[in-house]
Amino acid sequence: MIKTLNLFLFCFLISIAVFSQSKKQYIKAKVSYGIKTYIDKNLGRHRVLLGSFPESMPKVETVASEFDFTLVFNDSISIFYLERKLFSAKLAAFLTTTHVGFYGRIKQQPNNYITEELQEDFGKFLVARSYQEWQLHDETKMIGEYLCFKATTSNTITNPKGEVFTRNFTAWYTPQLLYKYGPLGYGNLSGLIIELQGEGFTYGVKKIVFYEDIEETKENKMPALKRKKLITEVEFEKLAAEDEKRWLNKNE
């Protein structure tokens, strides 16, 4: 009797676990983001890129209007990705993805987020990163029908020459939608990020579609990241620095 009861409980718990996992595979909402870019022509980086891509760089701001980013999520995870389409200028579109900080699909989880680094010459990886530390502000603004609150953060980058650069970001999130997600892995705030401002670009929500009941269909299935080696952010930055040193030595 005891063995039978234990077996029943075991099967019951397994069925709950499988059911919960299957629920996590389907989306609860779909958010469409557009992008606007701003090119600072006084930056040294822009002059270098303009010298290398004289025909494509002037098209970056225009081709950005053709981009459609999508964030799909349920109560546990989200996936952020760029919709596949044909762009009017292919090379300019590639330069635009770099300019707006998008290097592959991004999966947000409760404790960290994972990015697909698919454009690096030294290898293609999944990189686990920690969430940003935000400074919250009292400033608010209406974006469409949502009352949004301001939060700011920054990250620092050290190049192979030892020069340190700080990049600032501003998020406008709404507690009306209690989902800790947003573009580019930025999230972990008390609400969905409606607008994300970086240096030279802005992601903004165009449309949000919610599903009252999670439909378990092929069309509604949560996308999956590619099967690549998972490494830490520290490991990835080390590989990137070594690759940039090789590039600099080669081009001196």
C-alpha cells in the first residue's frame, strides 16, 4: 500500500513538473518594438566606419526604420529577437544591428539573461550575463496609454589599449504591466520597459498583444536559442579582447 501510494505521488509530481515546463514553452504576450538611430558624426568610431563603408554608413539612420524587433514572454522567461526580412541595404542593416547593440537573440530568466553572440569572428557562443543595477527616479511620462517611470543604468567597456568607456541607458517602464522584461536583455524592473534609450538609439513599443489563455500551438510556441557553448560574460570579454588585439596587430 505504501509503495503504491509513493508511486502515485511520484507520478503526480512528475506530471505537475512536465505540465509546468510545457506551459513555459508558450507565449503569453507579444511586444513589437521599433528603433530610431542617431549618428554622432564627430565620434572617431563613426569616422573609421565611414572610411571603411562610405556607401553604407550614411544609410544606417534610414534603414533602421525598416527594423522590427519582437519580445515574447510568459510568466517565467522572455525571448527578444529581430524579425527576419529583406532590407533595402543589406550591409547598412548589418551596421545598424551593431550600432543598436543587437548581436543575437536574448533570453531573459529570473536570475540572469543569455545572449546569442552570433556575429563574432572568434566564435559563436551563448553568454550568461547578470542583470543591470538600476537607479530609480521620480520622473514620469505618458507613453501611449501607459504611465512610465524613469530608471537609468550604465556599463563600462575597456578596450585593448586600456581605455575605459562608459555607456549610459535610460529605461521607461510601466508598473501597469508587471513583467520584468525589455529590449536587449534590459529588465528586472517593476514593469515592462516601454522605451529604452541608449547612446545613439531608442527602442520604442509599437504594439502589444496579450493572449487571455496561453494557446499551445506551433505559432504560439516560445522560440529557442541556438545550441551553442554557454560561457560567462567574463570569459566572453576575454575572448573579445584577445580577438581585437589580433585585429589591431594585423592592421598596424
